[in-house]
Amino acid sequence: MTEQSNRLGIYLMVLTTLVFAAQDGISRHLAESYNTLMVVMIRYWFFAAFVVAVAVRKAGGLRAAAATRQPVLQAFRGVLLAAEICVAVQGFVWLGLVESHAIFATYPLLIAALAGPILGEKAGWRRWLAIFAGFVGMLIILRPGMGVFDPLAIIPLVSATMFALYGILTRFAARLDSTATSFFWTGTVGALVMTAVGLPNWQPMTPPDWGWMLALCITGATGHWLLIRCYEVAEASAVQPFAYFQLVFAAAIGILVFGETVEANLVIGAAIIVSAGVFALWRAHVTARRDRQSARRDAAGGVRPG
């Protein structure tokens, strides 16, 4: 990847986070008036249609996209992500966008912590220190034992843990399946599951809110398309730290649109979490680059001259 393509990838990642933050704001607006399961169900219908449309355009079509040697794992990933989205959206309603996203920002650190026992990836002391720092930042936000702890604050932590597990399982699935296959199963299985639990909770919507629902679906598809393009043109390690911009944009929407307030402990805790997350991502990039260089040296040393 060239420096220019990485720069384009960073722009795309920042735009992606803006679109996803807008999607979260619309989700909160709708879930305040309608059942969360119904809102997520309709969102998934559009997402599944988008996934199928992407699969049709790829080589091999739907058959190739659906082909997997690990259907149980892929189906579980789809169910897990759908459940995580429901938990996250309910957290937006009960806690607000600012606090929910500040706590949710711990998920890269949770991935780093879970990668060892699940994927066998070893984390050095520096990354463990970053994970510990992120945990401290979360405690600063939650303030347990200070008389102001809100049990509802556990919701975004549950959401972050679920999303971290989803990310780990996605990497595990990538050992045998392509990204297109994982993407296809995520959308279709999620749509099936949400239809099963969402239809019994159907509520009539007003025409203006159907407009917001359309906007929710469009932002979802647009965000996923931008994310795909981002990883097509740039290195993941170069763009991933900029995913934290979603916290900034979501906080701005929460404050300006929903009148949420920001306290000092939340700002301090979020700053610690983001700093720790960026450091952990940087260390992972450094370790991966060192491993690649070592592998190249070993390969070069093992080639006999003709």
C-alpha cells in the first residue's frame, strides 16, 4: 500500500465513523418511541438486501458467498452481532450516546485481551499495560463505590464485550472463509434472527418516522460500503486508530441533538481508553511488522543460490 492510498483510507474511515455515528443517533431516536427489536429488525432487512446485492456482484455469486466449512461458527457470529446491536441501541436510549460510546470504546482492548486464550495470540507486557489502563479509564467513567454508580452503565460494557467476541470469532472464521462469506452470513443470519424476534413486537410507525427508518437503513448500507472500500484501499493498521472518531461524532450528536451532558470524569476516562486503545493497536502493528520481517529474513536465508 502507498502513502497516498493509506491517506485515502484514513479519509474513508473518518467518513465511515461519521455515518455510523449518525446511524446510532437515528437508532436512539427511533428506539425511544418503538420497540428496539422491531427497529433493529427493519434495519437488518435492508442490511441483508445490501449483503445479497454485494454477493451477487462477486465472482461465483450467492453460491460462492454462502459456501462455508464452518456454518455453526458463521451462524453464531450472525446471531451474536444482531444481539449486540440490540443491546447497544437499548444502551443509547437508557444511557445516551456519549456515555455508551465512551464505555464501548474499550472493545479493541477487550479484543487484545481475548485474542490470547481464544486465538493463541500472545500480548506483550506493553499491550497488557494498555489493557489495564483502559480498564482504569472505564472505572473512572463508571465511578463504582462513589454513590453515583448507575447499574445501567454495565449495558455498553456488555455490548463492547459481545462485539469484541464477535471480532475474535470473525478473525477465527477468516482462517477458512473469505471476508465475503463472513459478510454474507452476518447479514443473512442476522436478518433471519431479528425477523423471528422482531415481528411479534411490531408497532405501527408514523410517516415521519418511516422517513427516519429509511435514513437509518441508508446510513447502515452506506457505512458498510465505506468500510469495505476503506479496507480495500488502505492497510488496516493505518486506518484502525481513526475508528475512534466515532466516539467524537456520536458525542457531538448526543450533546447537540439530544441535549446530553458531559462530565469531567467521562472526558478523562474516555481519553485514557482511547489513548490505551491506539497504543495497543500500534503495538500490534509493530509486532506484526517485526514478525513479517523475521519471516522474510528466514525465507531469504533458506534459499540456496543456483
